[in-house]
Amino acid sequence: MIPQRYAPAINFGGVVIHAILLANRLGLSENIKKTLVIFETIANRNADSGLIFQMRENPLGTFSEAEIAAIQQRWDSAWIGTDVGEIWDRLIHDRTLKLEN
């Protein structure tokens, strides 16, 4: 049986797998390792709290503001300055990434 803490990865597996393959192809395997540690930290905290990414539950809800800032800093150190970081920023923050025909 698969542990419940892996539920988020299973739910978003298709996206996660494609993102990992893309990053690996771009030579960013160390960045992938750092990211997986972040995901594992979040999943373990949710498993310990019993939330396990319940519907409409914020996966960072059990973290303090300082812990969230530390997670953001770790994420930034893994991806800012990479092509993947730029794509992520354009897609999520700037919303300027559009599909090209």
C-alpha cells in the first residue's frame, strides 16, 4: 500500500513527472533534488498533522510564517536564475507566458 503522504505526488504526478523530465533534460538534476526535499518536508508535515492535503486545506497551513519564508528561500535558491525559474515566474507571477501558435 502507498503511504498517504505521497497522495499529493500521485494527484499531480503527471505534471510533476513532466517537470522533472524537462528539468533533467536541461541539466538541472541538483535543482530537482533540492525541490524534492522541499516537497518531502511539506508532505511529512501534513502527514504528521493528519491533514494529508485534504480538499481545500492549505498544505502550508501547519507552517509558521518563518518556516514558509525559509521554504520560499530554498525554492528560490534552487530555481531563480534558471530557465525553469524564468518560465515559472512568467507563468505564475507575471502571467505573460502564452502558448505560441
